[in-house]
Amino acid sequence: MSNKDDMSEWGEAMQEQADTPVDADISNEISDVADSTDTTEDPWGNALAEQSESEESKNGDIDAADFEQLQKSRGDSADKVDLDVLLDIPVTLQLEIGRAKVSIRNLLSYTQGSVIEMSRLAGEPLDLLVNGTLIAHGEVVVINDKFGVRLTDVVSPQERIKQLK
């Protein structure tokens, strides 16, 4: 028997089934059974029900999303970061009088009393570095036999950012 013969037999059987009248008692029993079955046990029935519900919701009105909670938290002053936590973090403070490049041969030849020439002139301001970043310029002062620095110029935040790059 060929595939074509099989298809024609199936077609005839389907037509015969459609032509047979359904007894009223049998159709009532089928509907009673369908009504009594629990849809939680029928995964296909559940899936079809969900699909029809989603199609109905697509046709209905669409509610706008509510972003009220997100908008409130953006500008509240109560949500600001407490900067007091940062105030106790230690940083390294350096004062730079000047710089000099020397060879190792010259460095090994220095003895007590040797003079090293720096890149800055006398009277030029010192550089105040915090963790290696230039923060300000100043001059040396002596108070009660201790050295100190009087700040003469503070570097702006924009200039500090340029130095980091």
C-alpha cells in the first residue's frame, strides 16, 4: 500500500466520522465529563486558558508603569551620603622643595656637607602633595622652632583633575 492510499483511507474515515450523527445522551455525557474535570490536572487546558487571558488583556486598556518610587529617591536630602565616614581616612602629605636628577655614581660620591642643586630657585613656593596629587603651593615658616607651611595658592579641582589624566 502506498502513502497516497493511506491518506485517502484516512480522509474517508474522517469524512465518515463527521457524517455520523451524535446521540444526544452521549454528547451530554461528554459535556458533563468536561465540566467535572479539574483544569489544574490538564496542562494543555491551563495553557489554552492562559493564552486566551493574555489575548484578552492585549485588547484591553494598558496601564502606565508607576515609577513614583524611583523618582522620590533621586533628590531626597535624607538619602545623601554621610561624608563623615571619609573624614578619618589617613592620607600622606608631602612638601616638595625641588627635584634633582643625579646618576648613581654622583649619589654614591656624596658625603656629609655635600650640596645638591635643586630644580627650583630660592624663594619659589613649595608644592603640597596629598597622596601624590598637587593640592597647593606654600612657603616655609618657622613657629616655636618647628617648621610649618603657609599655603599661598590652592589648586582648583578642575586643575587637579587635569593632572590626574
